[in-house]
Amino acid sequence: MLELPPFAVYNLAVGVVTAVGLLYFLFFRPTVVDYHRHLLLTISGLLLFLVGGPLTELLVPTAVHWIHGAASVLVVIGLYSPVKSELRQDAWADVLLRNPERVRQSDEWMHPIDDAILGLFHSKDLVLTPAIIAYNIDYSREEVNRRLVELESRGFVSKVERGKYRITTLGNQYIEGGVSSEGLGCLRYLWTQRSK
């Protein structure tokens, strides 16, 4: 039987767990990872490094550097386009930052319902009533009403007429992830000064 040093077992276990996670995102979460060739190359390189490296170290220790080198080449080709001589920043940013809510910084007064309300306004660019918003985001009309009043006072939505609201430029910037939490305070101050 093959004697396994504890460090090799640890490396192999970490590699297998990470590989399972990568495979989960690759095959069972298509909204997270698109099936582009360069993404597959990068993930293949990571899998080869994480699983192939420890396996090779156990079975053929002299070839471990060759496996790591091949894995590195796959990762580099996945991240860099030698034909266009550029990093594939846009493709990776599209995959990793598809949902700006993941990177968006909300202010301390904000609630999760605020993102849902602003997201609905942003997706349709319509004038909406609290009842229609509540129906579409599965919150009560009363809760939506309370949050709309708060969002209006902070400059994220504006009242078009009685009971009808529209998203403002600040609300759109927030939803698109273009406003940091520090910037929210400055923009809110400017908004209130403009409204006076």
C-alpha cells in the first residue's frame, strides 16, 4: 500500500474540495459562469493544478513541475489573449460582476427591499405605483410605501404625482454600482440642496 505523507493528503483534500466547488459553478450554476472557451481553459488549468498536482506528487513526484507548468499555461491562456495582446478583463468582469448588488455598497439606512424596489424601477424605467411594485417584488404595499418615502427623501426616487414614483439619476447610478457608500452621502447632500 502507498504511504501518504500528511501534507500530501492535505493538498489532495484541498484540491478535491476546490475542484468540486469549481465544477459546481461550471455545470450547475450557468448563470455564474458562461461557457466561453477562455473561462474553460482557466478553470481547466486550476483543476489540473489543484487535483493533478497533488496526485502527480503522490504517484510520479518527478513530473509534478511539468503538471504545474501545464496548469499555469492553461490559466495564462485563459486570462490573456495572445492574438489580441490584451487581458480578457471585460469577459471576466462580465462573469464576476454580472450582478452589481454583490459589489454595491449600501448605506446604513438601506434595507434589502430598497435594492428590490430600485432594481424594478431600473429594469423597466417606468412610473410605478406602490401596489404594482409590491406585487412584483413580493412585499406588502405598506412596506413598499414606507420605503418609497425614505427613498424619495434620500433622492433615489422622485414622486411624479400622487402615488406614482420614478427612479432618479442617483437611483440608477446606485443600482448600476457606480456610487460608493461615501459618495452616497455627498450625492444626497447635493440632491437636498438642489431640491431646496
